Amino acid sequence: MIDQQARIRMTYAKIGNLRFIGHLDLQRLFERALRRTNLPLKYTQGFSPHLRVNLASALPLGFIGEAEQMDFWLEEPIPLSEIAERLRVSLPKELVLKDLQSIDNQKPSLQAALLSSAYEIVLPSDTNQTEIQTRISDLEAQPALPFQRRKKTVDLKDLIISWQLSERAGELILKIEMKSTPLENGRPDEFLSLLNIDPADCVIVRTKLTFLEE
Amino acid sequence: MQNLKSIDLEKILYHVEKPGRYVGGEHNQVLKDWDSVRSHVCLVFPDIYDIGQPNLGLAILYDILNKQPDILAERAFAPWHDLETEMRQKHLPLFSLESKRPLAAFDIIGISLPYESLYTNALNILDLSGIPLLSSQRNSEHPLIIAGGQACFNPEPMADFFDAFVIGEGEEVTPRVVRLYDLLKSSGKDRSEILIALSQVPGVYVPSLYEVAYAQNGTISDVMPKFSAVPSFVTKQIVPCLPPHPTKLIVPNVETVHDRLSIEIMRGCTRGCRFCHAGIVNRPVRERPIDEILQIIEDGLTATGYEEIGLLSLSSSDHTQILELTKAVYERFHDRKVFVSLPSLRIASFSVELMDELRELRPGGGFTLAPEAASPRMQTIINKPLDNAVFEETVRTIFEHGWLSLKLYYMIGLPGETMEDVQAILDAGKRVLAIGRQLRGNRVKIHLSVGNFIPKPHTPFQWYPLNSTEELQTKLDLLKEGTRRTGIKLSYNIPDSTLLEAWLSRGDRRLGQVILRAWQLGAKFDAWGENDNMPLWRQAFEDVGLNPDFYAFRERPLDEILPWDHLHTGVTKAFLRRDLEWSKQGRTRGDCREQCYACGILDAFGKVRPVSPLVYWGCP
């Protein structure tokens, strides 16, 4: 029975106004968009059936996502081209379908396999390159970067995998890759706060999700 | 005019709670090219998005206006405190969700006023838009500010702030007003000429064109049009046949109340409960045929992806085809994984049968009944008679059919109510609990929800005073004491919270100063119990020099000129007086589908009644 189900992995971009839609709202938005496709969707069992959807990782409010991923299930296999066609009609304009794949049902969930997230941050236009470079180097020299996250303190140093400052078309770009596992999740806006930069003044784009290889 | 520099807005949105409320971009939003149309209308619901967006009236007008090639309609809502603070600090005007344009850039702003506790928010919205609050202070540079909705059957307290009110159903009048305004404006007419012309459109009330005179005792002595071209009274407008229902409803991106596919299956009610404002002002009853409803569900689900449908009316079990409808809804949609809610059911086993037809489509949770009064005497006074055997039979059926929780709506403070009548509510609750426990054991939950009666304009009870705060408190105390440790849950409103609605719903236009003053003192979001604005309102009355008790606690003589007498619902004042008399005599009035009681509706609207037997009107 379970083998009949088709597991579909969708890669999508979350842009524009939809950046301001939170994770739970996005989940409901996907459920309704999927229902509009009229595809034979897989529902959970029970008195209050829900669509089976699985989002890889919550994207913080205000961030753009260029390559977000989610899984959903169909009762039976349908050609990917047809799924894509129906999704393009039913998705809001600011959720852009990038890719669809059929995925083996035995593979681990997106959340379980997620390792890290890569971000590109356009820094505020008044940022001085030398100054910011120095500040980052200062932070790097410290043994730990404690950050107060609600009730607990996290060490951002543990969460940052790599970073790189560059210039593109007159804008300062900070590329940063951070851990995104269920236990350790890095947030680039926290790193910006340590640099005394208001994340609201930046454009923050999650460019890539990296998963555990089989 | 430029739209807001998006970067300013985005930076602010980064810091506010639930920013998805403010960005629009939902599925089925209509975004037209600004320059491609002649008229730009901003539809406003003066509460936050979460409350306003699901409003079906707003959705209907949005749909109708955007279907016109020469008109665009966008939406705006009240910002929550956090965004308002930021906007005021940064001098950012309130903007529409679709194009993010400031409201002042629109030709017309149409504000929905379904209830009185939104009045201060309406003022706040004009202020946040940089638009003068008083109609008299606005000129041809400013948008036309109009309102519609159920509270506008007595718009007098808001008369100072609005250029015009649409009285009654807006489906046909609204596009007419938009086009006429465009025509007048483009032909260079000045503001006063425009207002006089608008006042001649049936259903449009321009308050500034009427002079109100007061007697020594503070009551109204006369209401006179200022010009001969202005009609001496305005009769509400109706649509003879319910127009096509919107199906491409906007699907909110953030969670809202009533987040579902709402479908109006019937308008109006023939039962004649004497306290009920909606029952009078929405006459005559017009039904949507079952086939049309099924098609709306089909199209609506396809267009929205909603997982829940709400079949709305004032009294769902009175739809002549309701049983067939529930059967057909189950047949056609049971494999679509949808829930169907059917609120406003009458107290009869038949209602349980209807819910049974929906089987697994009905949402979880309890069953709700609204007896409103518990003693036979009170039931007669309010004209909502309920045979006790029928009540208990219905309750038994509800428990036998699987429900474990039952919510009962009652009112206290009704005319002529005694403590015995209040005790009867308690007794009813206990009886229902006993029946439930006998059938289903201790898992049964009974919830008594008790509201305070507020006399409403245009109803047979419009002359009655509001119960005093002390009386209401004594009655509530009895209920609180009586439900303690019984397993019955009691919910109620504190007596003070009913005062605002009581003052404003039967107020005259002098209250405009009080509303303005209350807003200046900081009153807004009056519908939200959490910020108790009562001290501000009392202060406002004092500052303006008006006595609030005059509006709430005074019994009006039957020959008094009431502030809303020049606004006609089609139901005559003579009928209301007669019905009040019947109430005092202990006479009930039957369902008016069985027999016409000459309320006046057929005299007012009989000539537009469709001749087709396919269009159902409740009147015989």
C-alpha cells in the first residue's frame, strides 16, 4: 500500500510580500494551494484528516528563500510535468515553483536530513567595507560568540560553518553558511546583531539548503 | 501620487507582530493597473485584518466593484498598535494592501460599519490617512468618505464624519454611487453640488444636508432637509434577488477568524423576534436556490482550496430546501475532505437531523442553540416561543446523536424580566445537564452563554431603557452563584461593556462630539475587551457636556421623534408600535411566511418583487 504513494519534493522560492508570512501560515497556504490543484493528495488518517506536507525548515520572517524545499504525497503517481502545470496555476505569485522530483518513500524526512543553510546578505548601503571586515575578524578572534536567544544562550561560533565578504555591483554582500539541524540552528540575523547591524536594514536571502548525502 | 517607498514599509514590517496582515498578495487578490480605470475605491474594515478580512459584505463589494472595468477596489484595515506607533513616528500614512497607496490617493473610501464599537477605529483610520475627520473640513482634494453596514441604519452618531451613508444592501447602490461621483467630479461640480446630487440616489443618506432641532428636554423636535432637492427621508435599498455570490474569495495568508468559504444561503428572517435588529432590517427573506448554492461551493472550493465551508443565514433551518441541501452537500462533497458548518439552527429535532445528514463533514465541537429566554413568559414577550417538550426533545436528540457538549445562548435584561425569569435560565441549564448526564454520563459539558440585552433601533423594543448596571449585576450574580460547582460553564459580559453599544446604537448626532473626544482621549479598538476604554468614554461625555444616561436608561415615549426615524427600513413605525403592544399583552406573532402581518415591507418593495417563482421571497 505504502509503495503506491508518490512522494513529491518541491523546490520553491519565497519572495516579495510572502517573506512576511510565518512558517505555520505558510504550511496552511501550501495545503490550500495543493487542494486547488485537484491532484489526488494524500491525507492523514483519522477524524480530522490533514494534508500530508513536510517543509524542510522554517524560514524566518522577512527572509527571502531562493531554494526552499518541501515534500507532499499523492495517492498515486502523476507525471511531474502535470503536477508542475497545476501548481503554477494554484500557487500565489510570490511562491515560485523551481523544481519537482519524485522521491523514494524510504528516504528520511527533509528535516531529519537537513545539515546547513547558506545565506546571502546584502548589507546596508552605508556599511564601510574595511570597518565591517575588521569587526568580523575581531569576532573571529574570540573563543566564543555567546548570544542570548530567549531563555538560553547559544554560541554562534559553533553554528557558523563559513563566511565571506564580497562586493557585487556596488553592494556589500556577506555570504554565510550556518548549521540547520534539529538540534543546532543558526540564524544569520543573530550574527548581524553581533555586528551591530539591524537585520531590517539588510536583504537576507537563503540561497541553499544542504542535506545529508545517502 | 506615489505608492509608499516599499523599503520604508519593509523595514517597519520586520519589527511588527504578524506582518503578513499588512502586505496583501493573497491568492485571488485583484490588483488592477491604477491608470487603467476611472474610479479608485478603497474598502476599509476598521479592525485588524484578522477580524475584517473574513467579512462577507466586504468580499461581496470587492467582487462587484472589481468586476466593473472602469472601477478598481482595494482593501485597508486598521493597523495593530505596534504598526500604528511606527507609522506615526515615521509619518507613514495608512496604505491599501494591493498597491500600497496611501488612502488619500483614492477617489472614494468606503468604510464598513457593522457594529458600533468600530466607530473610534474609523476615526483613527481617517486620521492615520491624513484626512480631516469632519466632513465639513474636507474639500474636493479629499476622497469621498462613505459608510455602509448594519450599524448605518442609525448612522446619526457618525453623521459628522461621513459624507454619505449607504442605507441597506450595497450591491446595486455602491457601483452607482461610484460612477455618479466620477461623473460629477469630472464635470467640475463642487463638493456641495456633489453631495446634493448624491442625496437623490435612492438609499444614499447625506447627513450634512439635514438640520436637526432639539427640544428643551434634549429630545429631537424636528429633522429637516436643508434644500428642497433633498428627500425628507431615505428608504433602504434591497436587491430583489440575491446577486451572484463571489467564489474567487481572497484566501488570507495569515490566520483569521472564520477562515473558511462563507456562503450566504439566505438573507433575512421571518420569525420576528422582537429584540432582533437583523430580523427587521434585513427583510424580506430571500433564498438562494439549492442548485446555485451547490455550484457556489464547487466553484468556491476550486478557487480557494478551503477545507471548511460555512453556510450562513440568520436562521438556516428555515431555508425551504435545507434538508435537500444538506443531503446534496454530503453527496457531492464528502470525498473532498471538507468540513461544513451550519450555524443558526432552530431548536427542533429537525436541526439535529440536518447536522446528521452532513455526518463526518460536520466540524468537531459542540452543538449550539439559542433559546434567548427560558421562562414561557419571557419567551412570549420577545416572541421566541419554545415549547418545553420540544426543547427537551431536541436536547435529548443532540446527546443521542453523539454530541457531548452543548452551548446555550440566553439574554438577560430583557423588557419586563424578573429574577424568576433569570432563575429559569439556570433551571434550564441544570435540566439540560441532567438530560445529558443521564444519556452520556459525566463527559457532558453545558455552556451557558449569557448576553445583556441592548435595545436596538428599528425594533419593537427600540423605546425601552437598558437595564441598569445594578440590575444586570444582580441577575449575573444569581447566575454565577447558581452555576458554581454544577459543571455548567457560564460566560457573560460585564454590565459596563454593554453601555457603549447602548449609547451609540440609539444615539443622535450630538454623540459625534463624544466619539471624537473619546478618540482624542485614546479610545480605539473598543470591540476588544482587553483595553477597557470606559473611563475615556465617561470622560468624553463629561467634556462634551452630555448625559450618557439620556441615551441608555431613558424610556422613550412612543410619540418621540427618534434620531433614525427619517431612515426607513420598509417596516413601519406603526407596525413596531403594534408589535410592542402585542408584547405587552402577552401575544405572540407567528412566522410571517404563514401569514402576512403587514409590517410594511411589501408596501415598500412589493413593486420590485420578482415575478419568477424560482426566486423565493418569504412573504406570502
